[in-house]
Amino acid sequence: MLDEPITDGINRQQLDIKPTPREEMNLFPLDAFPYEFPGREIWIEFEIPEFTAVCPFSDFPDFGVIRLKYVPHRLCVELKSLKLYINSFRDVKIFHEHVVNLILEDFIAACDPLRVEIEGDYNVRGNIKTVVRASYTKPD
């Protein structure tokens, strides 16, 4: 229910937490380059061990590891742009679940992969560990 207390008698209406609008996030664009072996399926994996964003509830930084793996179709992500894109989250107020979905959407838009899997493995906070996973498979 919308008016049920969630913490210390505060209800969701009182919190009035709104996500940062996409245009205000100011994320660095992802670039891509041609994959020269279309039809040959390979997995490319990245581990980004120093991911940081800001919790919209507490305004404290959230730290975690982002793991991303994909099978390229015609394009591969360019690493410098990926680094700058990921680092641009440092001042963004965003929930863990939204981070993973947003990175997935932006990655698909930039590379059009055959398959992609992403995991946000966040550091323990308040005695709770959060892991968020999402995946995508290009339709035939």
C-alpha cells in the first residue's frame, strides 16, 4: 500500500523520491567500432571493479562491480568510451536496479549485440548485499 510506513514512520508519499531525468545524467556516449568477423560468435567480457553512483535515498555513494559480457553482431564497444561512460555515473543519483537496466539499454543502442548479460554486484550496505542481473538476446 502506498501509505504504509517503510522506515521510521515515513511513507512513500513523504519521501517523494524521483529518479534523475535521463537528460540530466550527462552520461558520456558509448562508441563502437566494426567487428570484422560477423558470423563468428565470441564472448567479450568486462569487469569494472570500481563502479560508483549515488543513492537517491541517502545521498551516500554506492560502490560495486559491474560485469558485462556480450556477443558482438556487427559492432564492438570501444573501451575508452566504456570507461568514460561508466565513470560518468559517479555523480548520478540512481538506484541499483535502474543502473543495470540503463547500462543494458545504452549498450544495446550503441552495439546492437547478439547477446548481452550484465551484473551489478554492489558492496554490502546496512547489512544487505545487492546483486542485480539483466540480459538481452537479439530477436531473429
